[in-house]
Amino acid sequence: TPKHKIAVLPGDGIGPEVTEQAIKVMDAVGERFDTVFEYCHADVGAIAIDRHGDPLPEETVEACLNADAVFFGAIGHPKYDNDPSAKVRPEQGLLRLRKALGLYANIRPVKTYDKVLHLSPLREDRVKGTDLVIFRELTSGIYFGEKGTAADGQSAFDTCSYQVEEIGRITHLAFQQAMLRRKKVTLVDKANVLETSRLWRKAVKEIAPQYPEVALDFMFVDNAAMQLIQYPTQFDVILTNNMFGDILSDEASVLTGSMGLLPSASVGLHTSMYEPIHGSYPQAAGQDIANPMAAILSAAMLVESLGLHEAANAIRVSVQYVLEKGIGTPELKPGMVYGCSQLGDLIAHLV
Amino acid sequence: TPKHKIAVLPGDGIGPEVTEQAIKVMDAVGERFDTVFEYCHADVGAIAIDRHGDPLPEETVEACLNADAVFFGAIGHPKYDNDPSAKVRPEQGLLRLRKALGLYANIRPVKTYDKVLHLSPLREDRVKGTDLVIFRELTSGIYFGEKGTAADGQSAFDTCSYQVEEIGRITHLAFQQAMLRRKKVTLVDKANVLETSRLWRKAVKEIAPQYPEVALDFMFVDNAAMQLIQYPTQFDVILTNNMFGDILSDEASVLTGSMGLLPSASVGLHTSMYEPIHGSYPQAAGQDIANPMAAILSAAMLVESLGLHEAANAIRVSVQYVLEKGIGTPELKPGMVYGCSQLGDLIAHLV
Ligand SMILES: CC(C)[C@H](C(=O)O)[C@@H](O)C(=O)O
Ligand SMILES: CC(C)[C@H](C(=O)O)[C@@H](O)C(=O)O
């Protein structure tokens, strides 16, 4: 029986609850497809500050580096919310983790589920059929460039910098994904203003001919922010830098009304990490009302990455089935309301 | 009779047509309220490249600096679209103009008009009642910071920098506007990552007590991109930097279905500029189908800035009246279809 080592970082708020359901489901597919997942739990975020005085303790990084894949719940706690300049903050844990694991590509599929389309803020005819995936560069750009404040406190700066090599590796992933999809890549940038965007265009154009079947187009970020709302179905693969990806992937996540259903993967040099895109929702924590489906679908991406395609498929099909039956957690306003843990049990049973 | 000198920069595509209507309407209110507008036409954009080899000829800058206000149509032409690294491009004219006139605050009101709400990509219950205004810093940040590409072409950088003084002047404008509205300012930033955002927070917090009636809150830009779609009515005044403002103001512009109705002002150190937010739409140019209402409402902002409040109001009331009557250009799918010039005549007649 093949064994896979998974580092599990439940984090804060509803993170632990939804992570527990994802593990239930992984165990269930493990049993069905004769694979063993070995978990190593580690702290990250506010809970890690509370326990170790550090949002990313050294043991956590080590646990991740020793694992075949990392499962991440959610981080963030209101007590750290109102002071982004505080010395120690949960998000620092996340940023350092991305860097430590070399998580250079954040991948966020956004697709519609007919059963929850009525929850979309968009008119159904606009959003129906949306099925896109955002490739956001995650370890460079303005997030990690040189920054500082002048000694007199009168000015500050941040630097966005990119290397061709950093652009290249995520570009290849994006085109490879496009080959498995509708074969279209849209590079989103601000090449009419930014030097780094012009470098992205050049680098991406140089790689594109290696994927002759994939159509490449370009869109300015301000236009993309409009197009996502007006004609979201036009997109297949969106490729963009760290900062634009942060904004556009959050924008895209609310289009379909299925925020609680959206998984993500962060592909790394050393290992890869899988997490629901929703936050830690401290208000909902401990009430067994959180939607575990995004976490469970993230587990599907995780097992897929280990080559377990049938297992991944079984998870996706079960989630789809549950939705079609009108079953869901309260925020989906479903026909049949299930708790977080009950829904985890059901999906684990179905896979 | 008081005289006001207006520099008129019609630009490209539908720019000249909609500008012509705005001028008709200004002349009409001028007559009614006993004021004279003197116009000085100048070239900018693709047309200026064609005529002078420069998207912003020196005479144009001078015409603007000599004027009490500047009216701007739209710029951009497809022949320059696909090469953002070309030596001479229309947008450079715009960026240089902003710098030359010191246009530090771009002000974009976004409001719903019940008659066009059915054109919104959002569900009516989400968007109805939206009435917000974005204050975007326009002459600093990553647009104008140091930038470059390494000699070997393997890397590039852009610098975002801000000074407290640059933040202060737009912040005062935003708070002053909030005092005339619902008394709420939302600073949108990425203070959990960017040093410049932390400077913004600090500077804005220091100014806020001068406006004790105004409530100030903070929102990360990724969250703002979501909130604009989910609950656009929550916003009153949004204050943000150049890059985030570029993205969010375009995003906001498509929410209400009334893109062709949205005006803007760019307040400057030396003079101020008024323009419709829509682009140059070369496909529609010369067909007399462009919607002049955004240009006409920009003229209302212009005359307002000259202290002509009654005239400004007369323009707004007339546009509102025309809309209520179900009159509009083709893209509004109105009850009665008018051409661009016919609609200009009608509104000029009504003011
Ligand atoms: C918490 C924050 C630093 C982070 C980011 O901006 O990357 C978050 O918004 C995300 O998108 O994962
Ligand atoms: C044309 C471009 C440089 C410009 C900008 O990014 O400022 C435009 O998008 C705008 O918002 O006026």
C-alpha cells in the first residue's frame, strides 16, 4: 500500500473544522483506492502566535518540507485585524510559508454550480457557464520586493520586481493547464504603464510558441476587472502577477455565488499546498455551520497532485452529487441543511 | 458677463463627437445663466501623434495651463493597441498631461439610474441605490516611480513611492466631499503587505480628526474588489492610491449598467480636467451613436467647479429628465432612440 505524508496546518477560526472534514474524506478515498495518508499536524497563524509567539514556527516549515503535500485550513483572527503594522501578525506566517516552500504559483479554479447560481450577485445569464482558472504568481513582485519608510516618516516605497525565470515557470504551468482545458491563456498586466508588465509580455510571448494549440491574449488589469463582471464566461486560464492576482482572484471568487465551494492549490519548488480560498470566519468558528466543501475540493486537488486521479474524481463527483440533491450548509440556503461535520461524514461515505 | 477660458481636448474615436455635445450644453447654460465660455481647442492622443508626432504637444500643455478648466474627450486608437512597448503611444500623452497639470486627484462618482438598472450585470436588488465616489491619487505611486529593465533583459522593476504630502492633499478633498455626502470614507489599501499602504493609513488617520463627523474605515484592496460586487451600496467615498484606483474605478464603473453616463474630474495643482470615463470606442466613431451623457455630466462637474452651481444642476436635471422619459442612445436600449448629436441638442434645449 503506497503511503503519502501530508502536513496538516488547520490554522484559525473555521480552519480546524473544515480541515477535519477534508481529512475524513481523504481517509475514505484512501481506503477505497488502497492508499494511506499519514498526517503530521502543525501550527500556523494566530494559534501559532498564541502557542509559540511566532505565526510560522520552525517545526511547521520542517513538517511541510518533509511532506509530500501540505493541507492548509485558514488563518486570521480579529484580535490582529485592526493593526496591520503590528510586529507579529498571522498573515506574516502565510507570506513566510509561501517563500519557505517556494510556492510560486497559486491556482484558483472558479466554476459555477447550477444549484447555487441563485446566490450569485450577478444575473444568472451573465454568470452561467463560467469556468475559469487564475494562475497568480505567489513568491515575487511587490509582495517581496525591497520596501521601506524614510527616517523622517515622510515617505515610503515598495518595489515590484520580476525575473524572466520567475515568469517562465508559472507560465509553463498555465499553458499546460490550458492544454487540458479550452486552450486559451489571457495574460493580465498593465504593460501600458509598468516595466515589469512589459517583461511579463515579452517572456510569455517567448514561451507561447511551445504550446502552438493554445491561444494567448493580453488584457490590461483595469479592463480585466470589468470583463470579469461583464463577461466572465470569456475566460479560460488567466495568468497574472502576485498583486493583480490577489485582487482579481478575490473578485472572481464572488462571481459564482459559490465562495464556500472554491478550492486552491499553490504549487511550489519544494512541495505544494492546498487550501480553501475562504477565510477563517471567526464569527462562525466552533458552531459546526462552516461549509467544508471548499476544503474537501482542495483535498481533491491534493490527491490529484499525488497522481490519484480516480480518488480526486470520486471526491468531486460526491460533492457534485450532494449539491444536486439540494444538501448543504446553512449559507447555501439549501433544501436540506447539514452541519459541517455531518456534511463531511456524508461526503466521506459517498466517495 | 463673467468669462471662463476652457481648454478643449477632444482626442480620438468618439471623443470629438461627445465633446461637441458637451460644448453645446455648456453654451446653453452659459446663455441661460449669463456666463461666457471661451474655448481653445488642442490636440492630444493618437490624433496628436498623427499631426505633430507627439501625443502631447507643448501647445496643448500651454492651452491647458492658460485655461480655467480643461475638457477632455477620450484617447486611444487600435493602431497603437497591440504594442504597449512602442516608442510613442497615445496613453503617454495622458500620463504626461496628468503630471504637467499636477492632476493629483481623479474623482469618479458612480451612481445608479433606475431607468438603466436593467443593463447592470448585477442583480437589481444588489445594485439599486449604489451611490459612491472614488478618489484615486493620480500623479504618483507605481505609475510615476523609478522603473527599468536590466541590461541583460532578464529582470525589471517598478517602484511605488508616496510622500505624506501627496497623500494629504487628496485625503482632504475626499473628506470634504464626504461632508457633502453620507460622511463616510473608506481607505482602500494593502497595509498587511505594503509599506506605502501603511504610510497612507498613518497619514489618513492623522488628518481624519479634522473632520470629526466623518466616519473613516479601512479595507484591503482584495476585499474591496469583492465588496464592490457583493454590497456596492455600503460605500460612500472610497479613497485609494493610483494603481488600486485604476482597477477599482473601472470595476465600479460597470456595476450600475450606466457606463455611458459616468463623468469624472481630475483636480489639479495648476488647473482641473473633466472627462467622461468611457474610452474612445473607435468602432463607434463617426456614426453618431455614441452616448454623450457622460461627457455632458462631465461638463456639469466642470461648471460646478467654476462656482456655477445652478448651471451644473440644470445640466444634471436635464439628463435625469431625458433618462426618465426613456430617451437615449442605442446602447441603452431605450424606449426612444436618439443619435449622439440629437441628444446633445435636446439636452442643450432643456437646460
Ligand atoms: C493575507 C494576505 C497577505 C494574502 C495575500 O494578499 O496574498 C491573502 O489576501 C491571500 O490572497 O492569500
Ligand atoms: C490609459 C491608462 C494609462 C490609464 C491609467 O491607467 O491611468 C487609464 O486606464 C485610466 O484609468 O485613465
